[in-house]
Amino acid sequence: MHLFETVQQYLAYDPGIKPSGGGLPGLSVLKNVVNSINLFGIVAVVGALAVSLGVWAWGHHTGGHQAEANGKKGAVVAAGAALGLGAANGIVAFFSTLGSQVH
């Protein structure tokens, strides 16, 4: 019984760790770098979408069913990537808030 109570006591221990700004230098620089990476990704997705739509149209026009299918897949993947990049901050914020409610 004593061992179980000791294990239970350790499992119930709250380390008290919470995210807070200002603890380490360079947080603003890191945010700028991540924002730039996100913007670069969005610009790349615009290019990928344009190429995919062009392949889709070319495949349809020439009767190339393989090219048409690949263009469609590329357009869907680009749209999904744009959704993910645009929603990244909200997704992380949602799950971080959800995780902070676990006790």
C-alpha cells in the first residue's frame, strides 16, 4: 500500500510550468523568422497551385488523362497546404488551450 501511495503522489505532482514571454532573449527574432517561413510557404503554394491548374488545363485540352489527374491532385494538395499554413497559428493555439485544461 505504501508504494502505491508514493506512486500516486508522484503522478499527482504539478510541476507548475506555463508558457510565458520574456524569459529568453530573441523571442521577437524567432517570431519574425517563423512568420517569414510561413509567408514563404504561402507564396510557394500560390506557385504550386498555378502550376497544378495549368497542368490540369493542359491535360484536359490535350486529352492527357494522366496529366489532368495529376493537375487535379496538385490543386487539391496546394489548397490543403494553403489551409494548413493559414490555420497553423489557430490550430496550435486551439490545441495549446485544450492541453492547458488537462489537470
